[in-house]
Amino acid sequence: MFRTSTVATIMATGLAVAACSTDHTPTAPDTGSVPSFRSEHSPPGPGTRVSHGSGGFFSTISSPGAPYFIAIGLSASGAAQLCSGGEEPEFGPLRSLFVERPNGGVHLLFKSDGKVPLLLYPAGTEDICSASPVAEGTGTFTDIASNLFGGPGRGTSGTRIRGTVTDLAGERHHVLVVIQTFLGPNGFVDRVRKISVN
């Protein structure tokens, strides 16, 4: 899903086309398969629609006063490759789940497929091409959203990143990022609840 510059997420390979810009429109997974309805043991009828998808992603997180600019889903060498304009690097693997209930409610789950690259950049970094990472490791990414297509005041999303990185001095640090997103009348509003590195 694509949101404001505070939390910019790019997904590719079956979810959406990756680009170096941010699109503010929520995007459902494009799996290329027909959504499944009720199971074969359920009676016929308009049941819940469930679609699964997979692809690649990377996400950057920044917030005023945060101790670091964070990128997940892209290695340091991949970031250098992306910034040099060469071939598209390998993004972190991502799984998605799209559920549409009979009442019209929509539930989305985006989750990294295991641990993926996690980078920390100096505070105040504007993007992955404007500085070099000061710590590198792996982490997990989870984004759970509900009713993003229901109009302002209804859509909510929660993003969580957990991981471990090693800095340039060889010290290990635990990373926790917690973000809440609301769909307001002027679009998505991200609230970075926590960026903890210790």
C-alpha cells in the first residue's frame, strides 16, 4: 500500500509496480488468480472473498525527531544499486491477504515472508539515496488495514517492524517501530507511535 512521505512503501512483483515516487492511492494485491469464495464444504452464496498474493517490497520510515531514518526490505547493496539507476534490486519478499466481507468491509494484511533486510540511516536523512546506512540487519514487517476503501473516518492501519541490526562499531541493537494510520478527509495520516533502537 502507498501512503504519505512519512511512511513510504513500495511493493512490486505481483502487488504493484515499484517506482521511486509515492502514490497516495491504496492498492489491493494483484495476484492474477481468481479470488476464492466459500470453501467447497460451505453452502453456496455470497460469502467472504479471500485473495492471496506475493511480491517484493521496501518501506522507509521517518518522523521529526526520530533517532534514525529506517528502511526495510532492501539491503545496503540493493539501495546502492537502486540509487545508481542500474538494474532493479531484489526487494524483500512479501505475502498479502485481501479479505472482503459480505457487508462490504475490507481487511488487508501485508507481511514480510520471514526476515528481510533492515537498514538504519542517520537522523534527518531524506531518502535512501541521500546518505549511507549506519547499521544493517534483518527484521519483520507487518501491516494490517481495515476499511481503507470505506471513506474518511473509517479506514485504519497498523504497521509494526521488529528486528536486530549491527552498527558500524559492531554493536547490536533491537529495533521496534509502531505506526498507526488513519484515512481522514484529506487522505492518509500517519502517526509514528514508536521508533525504538536499543
